[in-house]
Amino acid sequence: MICGILPINPSSSGLWPSPKLPDPKANIEFWNYMFPHVQIIFLIVTILWQFFHFFLRRLGMIRFTSHMLTGILLSKSFLKENTPARKFLSTEDYKETLFGLVGACSYMMFWFLMGVKMDLSLIRSTGRKAVAIGLSSVLLSITVCALIFFLILRDVGTKKGEPVMSFFEIIFIYLIQCLSSFPVIGNLLFELRLQNSELGRLAMSSAVISDFSTSILSAVLVFLKELKDDKSRLGSVFIGDVIVGNRPMKRAGTVVLFVCFAIYIFRPLMFFIIKRTPSGRPVKKFYIYAIIILVFGSAILADWCKQSIFIGPFILGLAVPHGPPLGSAILQKFESVVFGTFLPFFVATSAEEIDTSILQSWIDLKSIVILVSVSFIVKFALTTLPAFLYGMPAKDCIALSLIMSFKGIFEFGAYGYAYQRGTIRPVTFTVLSLYILLNSAVIPPLLKRIYDPSRMYAGYEKRNMLHMKPNSELRILSCIYKTDDIRPMINLLEATCPSRENPVATYVLHLMELVGQANPVLISHRLQTRKSENMSYNSENVVVSFEQFHKDFFGSVFVSTYTALSVPKMMHGDICMLALNNTTSLIILPFHQTWSADGSAIVSDSLMIRQLNKSVLDLSPCSVGIFVYRSNNGRRTIKETAANFSSYQVCMLFLGGKDDREALSLAKRMARDSRITITVVSLISSEQRANQATDWDRMLDLELLRDVKGNVLAGADIVFSEEVVNDANQTSQLLKSIANEYDLFIVGREKGRKSVFTEGLEEWSEFEELGIIGDLLTSQDLNCQASVLVIQQQQQMI
């Protein structure tokens, strides 16, 4: 006879005995109940992985390594059978169902949140480089590994001619080892804070290509398998020799409809929620809970379609707009509990079957190690090769290959699922799990060693004004620190001559110090249209002023306004990230000092802004300009000169070098405006005039000056003047003589460049970020009342 109690009570009555219960002993072993048992395991797993991560993060390892160590510590490798700890962790049937359900939900939410974190609009997935690397690192790797196996390693997995490993097991190992999972790579880059770097985004682009190609391939294989299994069903319809089953066709059609739903219905609804949310206010909880319900429903739908349960949540996660307010709200609410509690629980319960005691056969161990080693070497080589052929630096090629070869929770989950289905043997699962642990422990510290984080915003493409195509859109990131910067910045943007033939895209970033808030915030005012009465910041003047600028030049100017609340030490990251995301050619930064109306006294001097400007100069992904504005009442704006039928006088001082060439490119664009008169003053020494140019840098200077000398630029009003200068003293005298003849000076920074024109002046420079000439023009000794724009060209990658 079997006696049972129905329904099963999942919760105990508490830790302490209760006299009201007929059997007080029932309260003593409260962990025998389902929920207390799960809660205690949650607590054990959380304490262990946090303990490991406290030490391992100092070595550069990510959280997944600590999760794996926790799982191995609680597995059969350390907790042997029939021990009290093993009995406690072992589960009965109904508890095993609960553990599996919690693990599946954890895995599903991980994929959803990784989809929310990803901003696909920032990824140049259509670039040839990303396509070549993505296809080479996955599809070509699978092909090469298959050829190596059939031609060279056919005896691997055999013992005395008898097969030890099945053919499907070998193919499965190759397939998983050659894949590059988009969420796994994204999670690695997020933890290393490389997701906004050019290298990180190239890696994510390549992972998107590889995931997309393999997803289509797997979906087709699943569909064909369903068709094969559906041969004998009565609902089949025969068309020639092809058998088309009703059920597989319905599932395939459902997948297509779901993708269309995510793109054309779900994503527009997300933007509707954003527009309904006032700026600076949190998203309503109702919207968030409704999204989570849809996420669980998508997992059920994916399972019904015979696809992995994470596919549906991941697609919905990608459809949620990245960043504030909606994406950030979802991450803030669920990221900590999923990544800190549920995901470690999933890894720990999946690693329960790891048993190192079964690693006794050298044949088994050698076979698996050879397969894993060959697949890693092939994948590493076939990722490095196309990256190198596209001209990437050697260190970045190696770093990219390491990123694409990283293994994480996707691979571990795939092996765990295959082990449960009996596809791979226990010894194979154990060895592959140990390899994933080794892989996740070695690659992140190596990346930190190889890849310099200070170059994370460096671009692989030329993003400057000198190399822009004719009549292409000029993209400028204009930074606003104070409301006093608005009018000068708009005046300078007007001088860039925006027109329908030569449009200007202006990305305005209002930077504010983070006060009374834990997390930095980046707000796009184009997405959130409703106003909030309880705003902790005020960007209204910035938004209104630049919106009016957009209306004044409608059709010629595109304006997108942002507000960034961040700590001063991290503000340069917001600037560089926004410039990188929008592929700008120029960043304009206001100078840290402002002057009184008559230009005689300094009104404000911010050391924080100066450090910020210097950080942007060092890390910028494009060219940078520092704008020193002199608010002298005697100076005119472009509109005032047009009203008085006079010209806005701009002087470009050309000494030679890449920064001066970049500054001259901007001056040539300004010259197209009929309201502006450009004067190019080229400094030349007696030796340069007498001798023909031999060095490459000087030849580039003369080539760029050729059009200016002949004044052959269409629609441009340029006055060219050549001054013979033989030393720094003559340079100072020349600047002093023309200091008050112009409204604006444009100069190159030319940091570290040796020149006869400035030799010795660097010892007297006060602000190195302005360069020698820029510093001289802003010094009180020269008494210059004109504004100064100092240009630094995009720095070359080393």
C-alpha cells in the first residue's frame, strides 16, 4: 500500500514548533517542504558565488566564472553520494520539477534582459567587415572542422577500432564550439565595459551575423525534422514527392507571424509607452508587468513551435528600445535579481551532474580535448584572418578573436540540455563543463591585458572633416555645460554654412552633474515629448533654443537634443559614446573659462570642465574643437553682420600639420556662406620658401592650400595671405598685429609638433589643450577680443 497526502503543502508552518499542530515534529525539518528547500539552496548558491566573485573580480574574471565554481563545488565532484549534503541537494520528483521550472525561467529572463541591453541601431551589422568576420568565425569554422575531422581525425573517439564516441556526439561538440552566441558575447562586453567601444561593437555585429545565420539554419533543420516526423499523420497533404504537414507549416507560420508582431506591433507600442512617460518620471509599473507577461507567453509559444524557449523572449527583448526610460526601468527592476540570484541558481543546478571521478579513461579525455582544441584553434584563426585583412591592428585582431571564442551560459546550457536528452555522455559533459570554466576564467583577464581601455572609443574608420565626401552631411556633437554656452554655440553652428546641398546634423548634449541620484542618466528629448512638472534638472532652454535653430534652417539642419546626468569623472564617456554612436566628424566643447561682457575679466573658471575637455581630447573617436568665446559687446554675430550689410570676419592661421589641415577644411566649408569672409594666413619660413618641399607632411599641406591660393572653390570667399616668419618672436608679433581685426580665429592644436614658428613658446603656455597658438591668442598679454576655435584632428590608432 502507498499512502500519500494530497494536495501537497509546498510551505512549512515555520521554523519553531506550534502546539496547535497535531505533530510538532513536522516543523523541525522544515526544509523537507518544497519552498523552504528551494529558498535555502538559493541562499547557499548566492553566498558562495558572491564569495568567489569577491576575490576573482580582482583578477579580471567575470561573474559567470564564479557561478561555475559554485556549481562545481555543489556537484558530485565534491559532494559524494550518500553524504548529508548530497542528500540535501538531491531532489525528489516534484522538487525536481520546481527546480527545472525555476531554472528555465531564469534562463529565459537572462535572454530577455540581454536583448533589452542590446541596442541594434548602434551596431553596423551591414558592414562588410562584420559580415566577413561573422560568417568566417562560424560557418567557415564549422566547414573547416568537418574537413579536418573527416580527413585527419577520423580515428578520434575510437578505442581499438571500436567507436567510443558517437558520430552525432562529435558533430555536436564541433557545432557548439564553433558558435558565437550574441548574448554571451554581449554579457562579456557589458561586464568588461567594452560594449560601447569600436572593438566591442564590431564583435557584437559579427555575433549578430553568426547568430542570425545559425538561427536560420537551425530553424530550417527543425522544420525539416518536423516534416519528416509528420509523414504518417493524416493531416498531411501530398504535393508531388514533397510531403507538407499541416502542423509543421502552422508552427513555421506562427514563428514568422511572431517576428512580424515583434517588429510592427510590439516595438511601436514600446515607443508609445515612452511618449506617454513624462521626462524624468519613471515608467508605470503596469506597462512593465504587461511586458513580462508577454515575455512568458512568447516562451510558451516558442516551445509549442519546437524552438528553444529563449528565442521568443530574446526577440521581444531586442524590440524594447534600448536605454531610458523603458529599457533602463526594466533592467533596474529585474537585472539584480536575475543576474545575482536566479542565473547562479540555474548554473548551480545544471552543474549538479559534473563528476570528475569518472575521468578515468585517457582515451575519452584525449578525444574530447583534441576536438575542443582543434575547434578553438580553427575558430581563433578564422576570426583573426579577416580582421587582419581589413587592416585592424594585430592586438585588436587577437582581442576580437578571444571575444568571439568566449564560452558562457549558452554553451553550458546547450551541453546540459544535451546531457539530459542523452545526446552526450556524462564524461563528455564533465570535460566540456570544465573547459567552459577554464575558458571563462582565462579570456577576460587576457582581454584586459591585451586591449587598452583608454582606446575603447577609438574608431577604425576616418571620422573627420578632411576626409569627408563632397556635399556630404556634416555631423557635429555640440556640448553645453551652462546656459551661457547656448548662444555662442548656435552662432558657431550657423557659421558652418548649413544648406540643403550641404546639410548639418547637430547632436546637442547638455551635460549636468549627477546629484542625489545613484545611476547616471542619458535622456533623448526626441523620444520623450511630455513634460514633467517635477524635473530634477532643467534642459528646457537648451531644447527650445536649438529647436528654434532647427526651424530657422529647416531642411538644412537636423537637431537631436540630449541631457546627460553623470559624475564629472565619467562625463567624457557620455560625450565619446554619443559621438561614436552617431558617427560624428566633430565634437565642439566650450572652453572652461568665460569672460565678462567687455572681455576684460574672467567671470568663471571651472577646473572640472577643463579636465573633462582634456579627457575628451585624449579619447575622442573623431575630431575635436575647443571653442573659446569672447562675449565682447563690440563683436558681432553672423545675423548682425548680415543686418548691417557687412561680413563676419574669420581668420584661419595655417602653420602646417594634420590639425591645421583639419581646421582649414572647416574654414573652406565656412567660406561658402556669403555672410562670412575667410582669411587664410599661411606662415612660411625663409628656408621653406627657398627650398622645394621634400617631406610628406609639407607636401600634404601644399596640396590642400592649392585651391585656397587660387581661390577656385565654388561659391567661396577666401582671402589668402602668406607671411614669412623665421622664429617664435616674429610669430608673436604677427598675432599681436592682427589680434583685433577678426571676429573669430580658427587654429590647429598641433600638440607635440616641433616648428620653427613656435619654438620656445611652449614653455610659456598656460593651457596645453589649446595648443601653442590657441593659448597665445587667449592670453591676456595679447589682449585679443576675438573668439578662438582650436581644432584637433581625429587621432590615429596605434
